Amino acid sequence: MDKTDWQKRGKGHRKRLRDKFLERGIDALADWEVLELFLTLGTPRRDCKDIARSALARFGSLAAVFEASQEELQKVKGIGPSNSFAIYLVHSAAGRFAKERLTTKEYFHSSREVSEYLVHSMRSLKQEAFNVIFLDSEYGIIDSEIIAYGTINTNTVYPRELIKKALERHSAAVVVAHNHPSGNLTPSSEDQRLTRNLFRACSFMNIQLLDHFIIAGSGRTFSFADHGIIEEIRKEWLALM
């Protein structure tokens, strides 16, 4: 097969992939086909099938490819600065889209989307981070912000900082989350202590702490509310009043 025949065949393959996506949607594509199709946008005259398969083999999943750093991506043969930048940009843009899509939605009607947003935005972080979702009096989502990095405990997450940011946004309630890069979902004693401190501080200011999520590196979540811990803390607080 000469160069011209190879180019024609490659062009036909890319067109079939595009047509498949346009006609049947992204769910009709295998992960390597999604990645291959994306890579062809940056390298339209190159066969990207083997590059896509190599990237998936290296990182283990499509999500892991898009969450990889530019430096890690460029270790895959065939992925250069342009494609690694584009992949990183898509991941970052998707995070912003997910955040903006939540704004003004009611938390209790979109708790699954909140969980998905937290997983998307936090599971790839290499260090622990503490995220706060701010809600209005009807539990509409106002905003979210990471307010602390590093080992998450009572020494790094100051209740007054959370309260200050909640009051600035006129929040009536908050949902908090932090990640465990190790993948361990079990709340530590420090996690429990932090949650109690935050609940009490918020209660003093008539702000509800609705939930505390732990996000594992694998994308799994642990909800303090779903496991009854928030209700236990609430009852303890009422008994002290």
C-alpha cells in the first residue's frame, strides 16, 4: 500500500468514526474510539488508533487519560504538546461546565449531580482539598469553592473561614467535601471531629450543614448524611442546647 492509499484509508476510517458518533452518539463508541476521534482533531493526517490504545493501556481508563497531567500524557508515544494541552483543556473545561450547570439547581433534586461534580473535580487531585457548596434558603446551589488544601483536619479547615464565605454568599446551608487520594473511604476520627466542629459553628450562625462527602481517588463517595452521621451530630447538638 503506497502513501496515497494509506492516507485515503485513514481518512475513510476517521470519517466512519465521525459518522458513527453523529448518528448514534458517544455511547456507541468504545473508549479507544472516543480518544482516537479526539486525537484526530489535533493530528488530522495521522493514524491515531494505536496512540489511543496505548494511552488507555497506560492509564487504565478514558477518565484517567483525561485526568492525567500534560507531562504524563507526553510519555505516551505519539502524544505531543498540542494533544496533551488539548486533553488537559477538555478536562478543565468539563469541570467548569459541571460546576456552572449546578448553579441555581435545588440540592435535594440534584444530589446525584452534586456527587458526580465532586467526583469529577476532586478525584484526580494529588493532595487533599476541602470543597464547600453554598446553598440558599430553598437549597438552591449558589456556588462552590475549594477553601483549603493539605491534610484536612481542624487545624487546616477553620470554621470561621467557612462561615465568612457562607455569609458573603448569603448562604443558608452548605455541603462540604474532601478527598482521600489514597482511595480509602472510611472516615477517620479527625474527619468525624471536623464534621462536629463545623456543624456546631454553622448552627451558631443559623447555617445548616447538610452533608459531608468523602471522595476517594477511585471515584467512590461516602456521605455522612446517608450513613446517619449528620443526624447523630444534630441530636447531640440539640441535647446540649
